[in-house]
Amino acid sequence: LNELIAEGVRGRYILVRSDLNVPLDGSTVTDDGRIKASLPVLSKLTDAGARVLVTAHLGRPKGAPEDKYSLRPAADRLAELAGFKVTLAADTVGDAAKAAAASLQDGEALVLENVRFEARETSKDDAERGAFADELVALTGGNGAYVDDAFGAVHRKHASVYDVATRLPSYQGDLVHTEVEVLRKLTADTQRPYVVVLGGSKVSDKLAVIDNLLGKADTILVGGGMLFTFLAARGHKVASSLLEKDQIPVVQDYLKRAEDAGTEFVVPTDVVVAGKFAADAKHETVAADAIEGSSFGAQGIGLDIGPDTAAAFSERIKGARTVFWNGPMGVFEFEAFAAGTRSIAQALAETDGFTVVGGGDSAAAVRTLGFSDDQFGHISTGGGASLEYLEGKDLPGLSVLDR
Ligand code: 3PG
């Protein structure tokens, strides 16, 4: 990015892909971490006199405008935080965007409406995506450049991430740069013990990363909804808890391979079971091998790790020199089932080792539970992107810049 700024950007239209995919409650941004993380690059460019066109997505609309996926709340929050003028165009590449871009002044930013309101953004067809990319590029006049600063989206081969970079002089934004530097430390010359905490609902989302961590991580602590598939793989009944039956053999294979690879899986010994999935559900703590023995019987749903497990996990975390955490330990959105996630966040905050929190949900969890960003080594803005980086996959948004 500094290279681009040194070349001179005053008066030029610079297309910046940012990650403004923030959680909303109605029109309120509930975690503005990604917006704050996007600001430095936008400020650098506007300070240098660029006319910045920001592209971003929010949620997963189906290729057509939908009010609930408008970038309005994110753009408003960005405007509040920014020291430069920020406006939102009513469409992405239509007449509104063209008119707003034409009247943009040096040092101002225009957020184009959700790129996923265009089906061509995510199309599998190169020509379709290319045509949309051409329209984005056209907004930059003849002298534009592209900056990819949306680390959270680098794993997507989408028009605003990938195809525009094949059409404009392209640069890596500072956020992408920092994220890659940090994640590299988790894949090479990692300081050990290296403890990985995995949670979240589905084990099927984590298979590739687990595969890649066997032999690299010393310990993998398993929590969240996915823990029940691990318990089932060990032959325990899990009542009505989340279970991916088809993944049981896969998990059994991992448990076996982990032993040979020198990676230890630590699976909960106690869980918090509720009678229903609700904030005010009655609940009790039971041993992980006795879930059906709770007073809810076969109706019981595990919604958090238990206190013994939280203590055992915390001990491992505090003894680590590197910790990567992805995925909440329980349904932290309900206070009654937030204790496990809170304990893990606390343990990360207290460890002397280098800690990385990855994933939109985990980042939102630590912030909504009252922790501040500076209590952790790094809070990644990437969810799927950070996992795919750790899986060792090619990330189209990064490799296109290398080219
Ligand atoms: C994320 O939330 O991980 C990124 O913004 C990417 O969103 P997506 O999974 O909808 O592509």
C-alpha cells in the first residue's frame, strides 16, 4: 500500500475491498471490530487525497437487493468513526453509484452498496464475474488502482476480491498484510507448546483444519456444538445435542491418527445440558458420558462445556506458548451458557503465550463478553479465511495479488 501511496493517489479513484461484514441487531452494528480494522487503510488513502470507492459484502443475500443486507448500518458506523467524509451509494454499479462516484471529491470515500446484491459477484462463471468486475473498474475512470484489505474474504474467488485484481494495478492492504504475518506464525516455526481451541457448531467445517493441525499442534481442545460428535465417536450417548452422525467415523479416524502424530485431543469431561434451546431454559451440569442421565433424559441438549472442562482447558491454555482459538465453547449469546466461552477468553487473556482469536463468532464472543482487543495477541478479522489459511489452501484473493 505504501508503494501505491508513494506513486501518488491524489485525485485518483482507488477501489478498496474492505470487510464490513459485521453482525447486526436490526440496524445496529453489534460488533464494529471489522469496521475499525478497515479504517487505517481508508484513512491513509483519503489523507493522501485519493477518492476511495469501498466495496464490501454483508451477509449472504441471494444476488438481489434486500433491505436487511444493506451496508447502510456499516457505512453509518464507518462515517462516525472516520475522520473523512463517507457516503453510501444506493446501488453497487448502477446509476446511483456512477453519479455518486462522479461527484466524489479528493479525500472522500464512497461505499458502494453490498456487492452481493449482484449475482455476478459470486458467479462460478468467469465471464459473468469478469463483466461485473469490469463495471466496478469502470467507476475508477482510467487511472485507478485496487487495494485488497478484506482479509475475511480472501478465500472467496469473487469479482470484487479476485477479478478486479486481474484488471487494475493491485496492492495488498495493511490489514491483509498483518493478518497474513500473524497466521504465518501459526503454521511455521510455531512456539510450542502450541494449543488449539476449536469450537463452533459443526465439526464438518473444521475437518480440513484439524487434518492440517495433526502433528503441528501439541494439543487440540474441543468444545462447542462439535464436541458432541467427538463424544459420540467415543461411544457416548448425547441425547438431543447437536450431532453430525456421518462425521463420527471421520472423527474416530482423527482420534486414532492424532495419537500417532503426537497431537493430543482433549474432549470435555462435563457439559451443561438444557431442556430446550432457549435463554431461560432449565439446565444442569452432568458428566460428558452421562448426558442422557440428566433430568431431561433423551430431550437434553448440551449447550456449553462444564466447569471442570473449562478449568482443564484453561490450564492447558495458560501453559502454552502459542494459542489459536476458533469457535465459541457454547451458546454464549445466552448468559446461562456463556461461562465456558468466558473461561476460555479469560485463560487466553491471562496466558503469557502468543494468542490469536480467529473467526467472526469468536471475535464477537470475546467482545460481547466484555474483553478488549488488547487482552489478546491478535484478533483475526477472518473466519473462514483464517481457517483456510491454516488448512494450507490457496486463497484466491492472496494469490492473485502475488501474481
Ligand atoms: C466472514 O464473515 O467470514 C467473511 O466476511 C466472509 O463471509 P462469507 O463466509 O459469507 O463469504
